[in-house]
Amino acid sequence: MVDQISYIAYVIGWKLVGILPEKSAYKFFNSISKSMYKRNGKSVCRLRTNLSIVKPNLNEEQLEVLVISSLESYLRYWCDTFRIHKWSPDRIKQTVSCTGENLLRDPITEGRGVIIALPHSGNWDHAGAYFCQEGIPLVTVAEILNPEKLFRRFLQYREEMGFEVLGLDSRAFITLMKRAREKRLIALVADRDLSDSGIEVNFFGKIAKMPAGPAVLAIKESVPLVAAHVSYTEIGIHINFQEIVLSTHGNESQRVNETVQSLATAFEAGISKAPQDWHMLQRIWIGEGIYS
């Protein structure tokens, strides 16, 4: 019953936000961010803790300003999600800027494929829609949500933008291996892992676990690995691409571990520059009790 109510609420919200005038829709979501901040619930407290680790030199007042900005960014993402299907191809293209875009385009043009790993920053759906529109369809993985109808709704939403979306289950990695051999663009959000196979990394001076998948795919299939950080701009998003050099030291397990650490270091750099756009309202560090 609760799952059915959640599904209905999302569908209604999707339709209502889609038909609201744009300024009204974003104003409404901004008001939600202010309400979240005032309630100071668990997710907001967790966000505050995470940001205090990312920016340890901020005083209390500066930290609260950052928390408010981060919540505004987070709700901007959700408003985007409910409205992006109405955006024209020209709007999608004109609201994206990139640094190092050749790191993605060149391997695709050369038929080598590429794996993009990114944190939960900015609007990664907007970034994906941009490249699909540019004739570079991507493959990604999504956590299977409850109720299943809601997951199917999000699946349809991304497929309509040109994504191939794999449910995060035991079959996903096998399919990703096939897509890597087909030299496709594979994009994976990779800054948090709850499985037993996660790799321990040093992340902002504390130990966290991140998924091995991007590094394993790149090493096994000899596909370029690139870190991407998405941040918001006044009119859209900016994507910064950074090449990740695959480790050649030791056995495959050691190479994977070192490569995942390189990804974590790249994520740190991007998040440090735009901490307000890192939408991490959950536990991420082992010492914060993520696995307890």
C-alpha cells in the first residue's frame, strides 16, 4: 500500500511539475529545499556531516550557507528531472559546456569505446541526454526501486532520452562486459558502494568504499577510463572530464584497487570545486557507520 502511494505521488508530481510555468516550478522546488533545511531531518544532518568532511576549514556559519546551497542544488536536480522531457534539443545542447570533451569523443570516434565514472554531482541525466543527442548513446546502471512500477517509470524516462538502462542485479555486469566489447559509451555513477565487493579508498582523508566495476571493465577490456564531474551553471551544467591512468602494478586485484583510488582522487578534486552540487544525503564513509 505504501509503495502504491509512493508511485501515485511521483506520477502526480511528475505531471504537475511538467505543466507548471518554469519559474513557478523551480520556485516551488526551491521552497521545498528551504522547508527541508528548517526541518533539519536525518538526510539534512547527514548532508551537513558530509560537507563538513569535504570542507573542514569552514566555520559554523559558512557550513550552514553551504548546506542551504547544496539543498537548493539537490532540489534543482529533481525539478530538472520532472521537466527535462519538455526541453528542446537546442536547449539541451546550448546549456551544456565541457572541459576535456575530447576524452570522451575521441575514443568513441576511434572505435575504442570509453567508460565514464562520475559522482552524484550536478545533473548527470542532463549530461547523458546531451551525448545521446550528439549521436553517442550511452549504457548505464540504475538501482532497482520499490515499487517496481516506479523503477519502470524512471527506466522509461531515461530510455526516452536515449539511454540503455540496466537494472542493478546479478546480470548487469555481464551485460556491461558485452557493451565494453562492443566499444560503447558506458557511464556509471561510482562514488558510493554498499556491496561486499566495494574497494576501500582514501576519500577526503577518511576511508570509504567505491565500486570496482568501472576499473574492472576498463582493465579487463582495455577500454579508456575517464572521470567526469558535473556541476551546475546559471543556465545549465558544466562537465569536466579527467583521464584516469589504469594501474599497471601488481596483479589484477592490485591494479583495480589502485585505479579505483585514482577515481576517488579525481572525484575529490571535482567535489572540492563545487561542493554544493554533490548530492550525497546518505552515509558514505566507513567510520560514519555506513555498514553498521
